[in-house]
Amino acid sequence: MQRKKFILILTLSIALLCISCGKKKRGVQTPPVADAGNNFEVFIEDVATLDASKSSDKDGDKLRYRWEIEAAPEGSKAKIRDRKAMKASLASTVPGNYRIKLTVSDGDLESTTTIDVGFYAKSSWAMYGGDPRHTSLSQSFGPTEGKLAWQLETNGVYTSCAVTTDGKIYVGNTNRMLYCIKDGEILWEFKTNGVINSAPAIDKNGNIYFGTGDYSLYSVSAEGKLNWIYRTTAAIQSSCTIKDDVIYFGSNNTYVYAVGTDGSLKWKFRTGAGVLGSPTIGDDGTVYIGSVDYTFYALTSEGKFKWNFVTGSRITSTAVLDEEGNVYFGSEDHFFYALDSDGNRLWAHKTRGPIKSSPALDGDTLYFGSNDTYLYAIDKNDGREKWRTRTGREIISSPTVDNNGVVFVGSNDGVVYAVNKEGDILWKYNTGNIVTYPVVIGPKGYLYVSSYKRTFSALH
């Protein structure tokens, strides 16, 4: 009996000692390290893979995982699949930034980390103003911080650019070169015989069109090979607009041209002076264009005169057309005009300087700059000024609006401004020299900027 009692006491002592040792061991454990990788971006058509495989535990314990959506864009109903697995997935039809939280546990201790996953619309910027109506409205989101991602420099000034859905950038330069760029690397370059001052345009087959100072319209393939040249009798500073396999542009020789994608002339229409803006095309084929002869024209799809509207000075900017058929543009007479589809004036808003900046349209709000240094937000229905935001010098560059309603515009003070819907400046980026060309938003949120510092920059 005494022997059995001794054995029982010994067994209990050993058990208590093991428990004590176990507690001591757990007490000196180190927590695991949660690693969800780097922030990344995908298109909304794709699935984002969440990977915690680089998470670790110094004690060698088996890890458990938990993925959560900590923040998402308004209206999103996205859910994480396999949320308790080392590798999970996330899909969404709502573009924007998703903050993802990863929790890693070893059964006793845990740690967390977060990453940002950006979902972007598979957008492109095929021509000046983004589309034939020149709304300058992007489906992508612009930068939230305005920091330099990469920069190229040449011996000439870059123009505004066109961008494909896969991120290829086509941009001209006053050094007579057209460049194809991706991720800050030049893929190819095409030499012309004249200075390039106009923004390139891309057709549905990937061909690029642009005018030059050697009086020519060039067509170049996506591989950088010459397709054809159409010659006019003066320099072409007007950026091309493409609709239904027709390329529309103006020339300093007073004509507006419509040329087929095979290089054949469809028609040409003579104005009273040079044409610097880009033609705006309606759904019915109507062509809207201003001229240095102080006159704004509407032409039929066959190039016949429909009506005109005379202002008090030169029209060098490009017009924007709304879905109701009303057209809006600025003149160097200091006025910004709204006309109906028959050419009747709806309203006019006066600024304190010539207007060379082309407008952007987002919903009921028009945005444009003036030589009086202000960026304006105007109600398209009645011409009422919603707000104005001042920059350091004249604004000749045209605004671009992202999918959040943020307005991006360059100024002759050398600064690119990001301005919210209320007119507040969100951030500024100083390029070092004047910015006269419109900034362009790429398919994954990069903002492309041309400066007279002879740089072409990507901001993020």
C-alpha cells in the first residue's frame, strides 16, 4: 500500500514538473512574423492572389492564417476566398484600393500586417481628350501622392501622350522623334522629318497617327514601322481624333481634314485661318472645331458646313461635347462658351484672361484653365461658377479627371496640381519648367507629364 502511494506521488510530481516545464517553454516563445508581400495592382477583370508563404515562426510551430478586408471602395461587395489558407484570392468589379489584413498565429501568439491591392479598370487613352467627344475623363484612378516613379529626358520637349490598355505609351517630341515607352523603358523610336507638337492617336488595330512640322500626317504601326504619309501644305499642330476608321485633324493651312486609315482623303473643309485644336466628333458624325479666325464651326460627317459661331478672338483650344449634344469651348476673348446642337448660345462665362486650355467634363461639371492663373469648375447647365483654384501662373494645359473625380492639371509655374471636387489642392509636383500639354492617366494609375524641362515623367 505504501509502495503504491509512493508511486502515485511520484507520478503526480513528474506530471506537475512537465506542466511547469511546458509553461516555461511557452513563456519564452517568440511570436510569428506575418508577411503578405508587397502592395500590388491588378485589373478588375483579373483575380488577385494573396500569398502569406513568406510568413515565418522562429520556434518552428505550425502556422494558421486569416485574411480580412479592412477597407474597400464604396459599393464593393468583394469577399476573400479561402480566407484561412496560406494562399487566398480576391476578385472585384469595383475599382479602387483594397486594404487587406493578414493575421498569422502559432496557436498561442499571433501577428498582423496589411497590404494594399489596387483594382483598376482596363482603360486606355487612345487620343487627345481620351475619346472623340474629348471629355478628358479617365476610368482609372490617378496618383494619391504625386511622387516620381520614373523619368526620361531628351534634347527636345515631349508632347502629350496616348496609352494602350497594356501600358504602352506613345509620345512625340520636338526632336522629331515618336517614342514607344513601357515602364520607363524606350521600346522603339521613329524618326520624322518635322517637329512633333501634336499628341498621337491610336486606332483599334494599334496604328499610331500624328502630325508634324513637315506638313505631314504620319501613320506608324504598333511595331514602329511606317504605314503611310499624308501631306498637307502647312505644319500640323492639331492632334488627331479617330472615329469609325476616319482620322480628323486640322492644319495651319486653314483646312480641317478627314482621312481614312488607308491614307486616302475623305474630305477637307476650309476655315478662315489656322486650325490648332483637335476636332470633336459627335455620335451622329458631326465635327466641331474652332479656328484662329475667331470662329467655331460645326460640319456634317461629309465635311459640309452646318453652322458657325463667332467669338471675339482666336480659338486655339479643343471643345468638349456632352451626351445631349451641347458643346463647350474657350476663346482667347476671355469667355468660355456653351452652345446647343444648332449653334445657339446657351451661356458664356467670363474669366480674367485668354482661355487656351481645353475643358474636361465630369457629370454636370466642366473644368478648364485660364491665363488668369485659375482652374475653374463650372456648372454645365447654367454656367454658374462652382469654384476656382489658383495656381502660380497661366494655365494652358488641359485638365484630366480620374474615376474619383480628382482633377489633374499642369500650370506654367511648372507645377502639376491634383484638385478634389471641392477645389482643394490634394498635392503638387514641381517639374522644374512650364507644363502646357495635358497630363494623361495610365491604366494602372500612373500620371504622365511632359515638361519644358525636356522631361517625360510618370507620377504615382
